[in-house]
Amino acid sequence: MSLTEITSRISAAESAADRAPGSVKLIAVSKVQPNDRVEAILDQGQRVFGENRVQEAAGKWPDFRSRFDGIELHLIGPLQTNKARQAMELAEAIHSVDRPKLATTLARLAQETGHCPDLFIQVNTGEEAQKAGVLPKDADAFIQQCRDLDLPIQGLMCIPPAEEEASLHFALLAKIATRNGLSGLSMGMSGDFETAIALGATHVRVGSAIFGARSGSA
């Protein structure tokens, strides 16, 4: 599938859901993709990308930024507190704020530097032990804690369990966001982004449908 096909499908999904054209941001997930594939997508005009690991992003994006204007990098994987400073220097948005220690670290660094990327709180909607994210029952309190730290929380993010109906998780995330006055919803991937858009996604994270199968592990 091509980038053009994905953007067309996003536009169609926006229209079907009575959403404004361009209200959904496509994040091309470039994690573990070889640089030539990423450069090909940059050449086609895509400027918003997602990376899982700070170290990989640091090795890839400074060079691309020197050659392409307007790149917007989103970190979408679990973030260690000792990588927070580097993450804040690299990325325009971090989608995986998931625990008080990380929130406190980001707040301290934001005060120190006078800068903070847009932040999304990751919610573990499936309550999976192996997955990062605040539990749904704890989300309201954690959102308030982040606000008390003056963090720029833009919205929520989730990764539904692979074996469950994604729409239930998207609807739960949207409900939590609505009751907390948050407009951003980072949800939906290659196999379900149209469903996510129907349920209010503002950011969809699409990798394999754009780049093809990843060359390394997920």
C-alpha cells in the first residue's frame, strides 16, 4: 500500500465520520525501518513520523532534519526517565507518559529548559500486565497530577490488545478524554485506523501499511 492510498483512506474516513478535512494527523511509524525507505516517504512529502526508541531516533533524525524542512517527530514507545532529556530535545511530541516518576522528570526538565513537547498520556485500556500505560481507573487522577505539574497534556494514547475488538478500547479512551476535557486521541494503527477515526482519533500511527513489513522486531 502506498502513502497516497493511506492519506486517501484517512480523508474518506474523516468524511464518513463528519470530521473536518485534515483533522486527523498521520504519523508514519518509521521505527526499525531502513533509512532509504524513510527517505522515500520524506520525498513524497510526509513530514510527521513516529519512533519507539530515543536511541534510534537520535541516530536517524538529525541528518534527515538537515535535509528536509518541517519534520515533526513523535516518540510513541515506552520512555525511560534517564532518556527524558534527550527525548525532549528530539521530539515535538511524546505519546507515552505513563507514570508519576516520568511526569515529574518531564516537569523538572521543562522548567529547567523552558521547553516541553506536546504530551499524551498512555492508557493501558486492556489492563495488560506486559504493556505500559496507566490503568483506566487511575487515568483521571494521573491526568490531574500532570496538570498540577503544568505539563502540556494534549490528549491520550492507547494500544488495544491484539486479540480484542479495538473499537471498545478506542471508545473507552475517548470517554476518558472527554470527561477530562482533552481533545487529542492518539489511537489506531495500520489495521484499524479507520475505526479509530470514526471514534474520534486525532492522530493515527501507521507503519507497515506505508513502509511494508519492518526489517527488525516490533
